Amino acid sequence: MGLHWLHNWPYNEAIVHESVAGGKFMRLTRTLIIGGLMVIPGLFLGLLVWYLLGQPQDGESPLIEIFACNLIPLASISSGLFFGWVTGSEYAE
């Protein structure tokens, strides 16, 4: 009963549309921030895997270097982007 006057307010529809448009921007921003922050654990995990696999130097084992130095950080960033987008659906409603 306290917010009953809000339902009769003439600008109610405009506020709802504005918040939905802002919600899409907020969802995108949140997704980019989460994806960007996932660089840190991806790099540490890649460094740990590289160290555990014997620290191959330049050209010794290109598959290990590609896996540890490129695929693990990229997988971490893309999983951060994916989960940031999937869990941000409350902003787009």
C-alpha cells in the first residue's frame, strides 16, 4: 500500500524502458569486467602448468608452450566472458 501511487504515475513506462536500455549496457560492462579479471587466474594457471611440465625454453616443445602460454589464458578469459554474460541476465530484464 505504501507504493500504490507509483502505479498511477504517468512516467512509469518511460522509467521502465530507460532502465532496460541501461540494463543492457550494465550487462555488457559487467561481462567485460569479469572477462578481463579472468586474465589473472588464467596467467597464473598457465605459469603453474608451464612450470610443472619442466619449463621448456624457446622452441623445445612448441605444443606445451602453446597450451600453457596461450590456450589456458584464452580459455580463462572466454569462460569469464561466457559466465559473465550468462549470469548477467537480471540486468537485461
